[in-house]
Amino acid sequence: MADQFETVRGIIGRYHHDRSRLIQAMYEIQDAMGYISDPILAMIAEGFGIAKSEVAGVATFYPHFQLKAKARFVIRCCSGVVCEICGNAALREAVRKTLRIKEGEATRDGMFLLKVGGCLGACDQAPALMINETLYGKVRPEDIPDLLQGVARGAAMGEKS
């Protein structure tokens, strides 16, 4: 963890504690760390001479900042009208049961994270879901266990996520 803190200190130092460059520094820190943890928020605040709540406000305002470790595979279940009519609620339930997680949670091994949100733009393939950047259309609840197992198996074999 000390190496991570040194990395963050180095990034902050490169920005000469210039508050106008806070967001740019936060992006660079997130790129280096994968996400911005609570201790890192505190370091950023101290380094830029501002309140931690101000840094947290920036981090929560912009959707690109991650405040928790991201899973290797993010499953996005569509909640658009067409997918809902075509049975996406049953898909979400199948994902929850298969992975034993709730919406917004990651599996213990950090392999999968379940997110539910707006339309994926794949109404013609409803019900649909995305795993990272790959769209899966016309998915049935009974397909979920094999689909997730195949994704995890591919990751174990070194396929790109």
C-alpha cells in the first residue's frame, strides 16, 4: 500500500497542488489505481489543500470516477421498456441467483459486478444485457448460468475481457 501512496503523492506533486487541475489529477490517479479509495480521497484533499468533502463531491458528481474496486466483468442489465416487456426482470433474477449477489454488488472473487440501468440501445434484441462491452441479445433466464460460466472460463484461459 505504501507504493500506491507514493504513486498518488507523485501525481499530486506533478500538478503543483493547482486546484484548477484537480479533476485531471483525479483521472490520472484513477488510471493508476483502478479506482479512488477513501484514503486516496483524503490524500488528494490534503495535497490540493481542500476539504475531503469537496474532493468527494467532485468524485461523486462525475460518473467516470470509481470509488470502489471494479470487478473484472461488469454485467449491465437493461431496464428499458422493451427489455422489461420482453422479460429482463427474469434475466436479472437469474444473474442474482447464479452469482448470489444483489444489484450493485460484486462477487466475492471480484469477477462479476451487476448493474441495472437505462436502455442499452438493443431493443431489437430484447431482452438484452452487456458484459463489459459485449452485447448479448435475446437471452433467456436459463441461458445465464452457461453464459456466465463461459465468460469466466474465457477469462481463466486468458481471453481479453
